[in-house]
Amino acid sequence: MNSGHFPLLYSLVEDFSTGRTRTEEELWDYLIRKTSSVIGCHAATYFEVDEVQKTLTFRHSIGPVGADLSGVSFGYQGIVGWCAENRKPLLVNNVETDPRFTKKVDHGTGFKTKNALAVPAVSGGKLLGVVEFINAIEGAFNEQDLQLAAMITHCAARDIYISRLEVTIRQLSLRGESTINNLSGGFIGVDLEGKVIFFNPKAKEIFAVGDEYLNKNIITLFNLSPDVVGAIGDVLKQGKTVRRQEFRYSVNGAVKVIGYSSINIKGVDGKVIGAGVIFQDITNL
């Protein structure tokens, strides 16, 4: 790789890692503009891919007809279609002699494509899109240009994929927390270290307490309810869960009968991330 490419590669990676480029839209626009300036070309486009429908959509374009193409979709075809279908980078320095090239876009816009390189944006096994650079200013692209474009696109795809996962996890977490807080029964949950991460409103009502146990170790609950501590401890230490068990609990001089079940708490990937008990006051049932 040309040593002159390293400053761009470093600055882009730094921008991705520090979050200077905030949204996907900004990131792809930034990527094609910066990369185009270094490898030297007249036009560039980021195509969003729908692998199910096998369609490509002009999402960001720079060049003489870039603004006219935004939002236009079409089925897999041409150099970009080949790149999407095969998930491999492609460099074509004479499109007239390459059977994978299609002239449809040129005919529709009046633009003349002479050479192009395309690289897939893949991360987490998912194809997000394809980035294409067109018409090298020096007359031809080289392998170093292709390698640079591929590395930068990979970095962008990785960051976007991680960002999407983080958003999904936050949404699931908020949805799960809302569901837990609105349960008709009590719920107490801890992480794998035994820290109390859930103590829903109904649990506070049943035990007549406030938020004092949240973010504390489960052992602090022993004086409140050794049965809850024991049930959660069995799940954490032995993986032992129970259904429809009972214990008695005295609060403000009144004895309550509590029906409970213990569970493993799992994350979005299916891995166990904690343990919990679901319970109800069944004294009057």
C-alpha cells in the first residue's frame, strides 16, 4: 500500500472509534468523499443492499450525476451487482471489455463510465451494502486503491454493525425493563455476580421496601427473605430452578404466603446472564 494512504486510513479509523461520525448516513457520505479524494476518482456511490429482494439502492453518491440517483433502486446487475452477489471486491479498468458491466445507468444519466472498483461492506456475516468508485483521475485504478477501499469499508461496516447491535440491545433492554416493571407479580433478578439488577414495583409492595436493595449483593436480602436468597443462589450456583414453591414471610406483624418460581435470566444471544425469582402474595387464595 502507498505510504501516502496511511494518514487517511488512520484518520478514518480514529473517527470511527471516537464517534465523530455520528449516524450511518454521515458515515457513508464521509467515507466515499474522503476515500475518493485519496485514490483519486470522479464519482463514488454507496449502495444499500437488500439480500432478500436482491436489490441495490443508491444511498449516497458524489460526482456529476450523484444527486439525481439518490433513492433509485434496481435488481442485482453490473459490477456492483456482481460484487453484492459474490461478496468479493472487484476492480475493472476497462468496462467496455468486461461482461459484468452494464450500460443502463450510463444511458439513463449521460455519464460515461470508463473504469470502476467495487467493494462489499460486510460485517457480522451480513452484507450491508457495496461501495463503488468510478473513473480514476489518473486513468486507472490499482490494487493498492482496491485494498485501501476494502479496508476502510470494512472498518465502516464493522462500526455500523456494532452500532446497530447496541441499539437493538438497548431497545430490548428497555422493553424488558418495562415489561418487568408492569408485571402483576413481584420479580427480583441478579446478574452473575449476585448484584440485584431488578426489584420491580410489585416486589417492593409485597416486601414493603423501597429501592435500598437495588445494585446491592443478593446477600443483603437475607434478613428480608432468606428464601429468596436461597432460591436465587441455587440457580446461580447449581443451575437449579423450581416452579410453584411457597414460603412464608412476616411483614408488619402479618404473615404472608408467597408463591414463587425461580428462573435463569438470558441475554439476547441466549446466554445466561443472571437469575431471578417471580412471586405473588397468595395468602388469601
